[in-house]
Amino acid sequence: MALEGGRLHEALRGGRFALIIPEPYDDGGARGQRLAVERWASGARRTTVLVRPDGYVAWASDSAGPAEIETALAAHVG
């Protein structure tokens, strides 16, 4: 997956979850040690994906707003 910050495997380094989003999202740094926030390299993508540290998708949505993203992060990342 092409991301603005590189590739997915780079975002998952260090055992972190990766939240891949089409729009900017800021969780206030509360999960900084457990979560990497990346944006799609292509602006045409609208899917938001939360990837577990083992590379499996934990959650995905085509129309997630901040509340839905926060709910998914709370459930999976803590």
C-alpha cells in the first residue's frame, strides 16, 4: 500500500497499529506509542483502515467520521 509516509510495512515497525486515512486525523498523541497515523498517497482513496501490528486489517470503513474512528481505535488499540 502506498502511503504519504512510505509503505505499510514501515508504518507497522515497532509493533504499532497503523491507521490509514484519506483526511487528516489527530488523536492528540494519546496513542503515539501504539499507533502510526498515515494518509493514502493517492487522494482518490476514501477508505479508512486500521491495520494490526501483524498486518491484518482490524477495521475498515468507506465513510468513517471522527466519532467512528475514535470508537474503532478505543476498541482495538485502547
